[in-house]
Amino acid sequence: MDDIIYEEHQTAAWYFRIIAAVGIGALLLLKQGGDRLNSYEQGLIIGISIFVALIFFSMCRLTITLTAKEIRWRYNWIRFPGWRIPLSDIRSVETTKSSWYEGWGIRYTTTGMLYNVTGTEAIRLHLKNASSLRLGTQQAAQWRGLLEGRTGPDARISGNRYG
């Protein structure tokens, strides 16, 4: 494992509000249904509520990590889903903003993939394979400063993608 140069954790508190709303909604449905709901319907309400809550819980925290050789990001406290890009594959970096209609989470946009949990600030990574992606951050200028000297034609790293 490489030594961590910089790491940012973002947590979206509003995700927890959605989880709470789903739980309250399920309880209200069960209460309203009372004896009219059979065990299958009750199980379905509970199952769907747990599934939705797990999806939101798994996406409520984004961690972006910079090491000497790569940038990696993952959602929540577990390492899945997670991605990584060697710094040698990054052509350039810029700060940018997401628009309100692009939303939060993992999104495919007209300018490439977007990974974020809160806010509109992001860094755009232009890759050597001509694609680009954005990582949501609360510290876009700091990330740009950290990455600019480590990526592109003037990069201060050596080795190739696998070395």
C-alpha cells in the first residue's frame, strides 16, 4: 500500500434524512394497513424499505485518496464500490462545478462520469485515453494544486501504469 498524501471524506447528512423518511413511511404503511395486509405484503413493505435504506446508506459517504502513484475513491466505509486511476494516466486536472440537475451519486453525464455526494464543486480529471470524469469535493482548489504537479507531461512520478 502506498503512503497516503492526502485524503478527503465527505458525508451527506441529507441521505440520512431520506433513510429516516423511508423508515417512517414503511411504519406508516404498516400501521395504516393494519390487519388488511397479509404477511407477504408486510414483508414486501419491510423488504423494499430495507433495500432502499441500504442503497442510500452505501452512498452517503465519499472518500477520495491521493497516494504517490494513484488517486482512488470509494463510497461509504467499505471499499466497494471503489475506483482507482494511476496518476500516469491523467493528462490534466481542472476545477469545475456540477449543475443542480446532474444530482448526486454515481452519474453518467455528457462530459463523462460524475461521482459525488454533496455540493456542486468538483475536480475534472482529463485522462490520456481522451475520456474525463469528475469527483465531487469540498476542496477543489486544494485537489487541483495537489494533482497538477503529479500528472500530465510535467509529472514528477516515474513508472508506468503497472509499475
